[in-house]
Amino acid sequence: MTSSFHRRSRRLLISGFLALAATLAGYVAVQADIGQSSRAAGLPVPPPAVPVQIAPVARRDVPIYLQGLGTIQAYNTVVVRTQVDGELQQVAFTEGQKVKAGDLLAQIDPRPFQANYDQAVARKLDDGQAAGPQRADHKCDDGNQQRGLQRHQPPAQLGTQAIVIRRFAHDTCFSR
């Protein structure tokens, strides 16, 4: 039995090798036929291999190009806050330019500020002219206040009250 088993194994092995050889031969024939038909049909032919060249060794600087995506952050940042609001007329720096303390960075339209200043000066002058007659009235009030005290106070307290009234009138006249 063992001899019949060996014979059968050999036959299977030989028939497997023959089937494999036939499959390989068929594959090669089909590939050759496809290559010939593509050339005949005008399909592009792959380019020939690039020849290799030999050069002598030399020491030179090689340029280095770095490409990449990323974010750049400055070491120092500054927040600029305005003290006044207004229309921006001029920006006196370019982005990335180095600036020092006291450098002009931007110019705001000065006309509204000049108008406010002129109004304040005019108001101050008007208030000064209006206050002039009031100071003269205080001098007159001093005499009237003393006469009013004489009517309501006994003569013993009159001296101290008159001094207090004079000081009050003096302070109010010159405090404005």
C-alpha cells in the first residue's frame, strides 16, 4: 500500500508542477500580446531608463531650502491704547518696524480738540467777566451784614461777630 500511495503522490506532484508551468507560460504569452497590441494601438510606451553619470567629489556650499507650515509668534508684543478718540489721519510706522518710546505712531485729526479748547478758553473769559461785579457786591454786602448784626445782637457780641463776617466776606471774594 505504501508503494501505491507513493505513486499517487508523485503523480499529483508532477501534475501540479505541470499545471503551474502551463499557467506561467500562459501569463507570459498574454503579457507579451498586450505589450505588442498597445504599441500597435499607439498607446504611450514607457520612457527608457535614465543613464547614470559619475562626477568627481568636490567640496561646495549646498543651498538649504526649508519649507513648512506653521505659526510665528513674536517674543514681545505691545497693546496700544488711545487716550482720545478721533479720526485717524496718518499712521507713521510700517508693520514690523522698530519703534522707541516717544516716536510718533499715529496722528488723529486735531480740529475737534482745538474747537473744544477754544470753547473752554471762551467760557473761562466769560466766567471771569461775570464774576467781576459779584466781587464788588461782596464788598457792599460787608457793610450791610454789619448793620444787620447791630439790629439783632447785643453790643457785647458785636465785636467778635464783625470779625467773623469780615473774614468770611474776604474769603468768598478772593476764592473765586
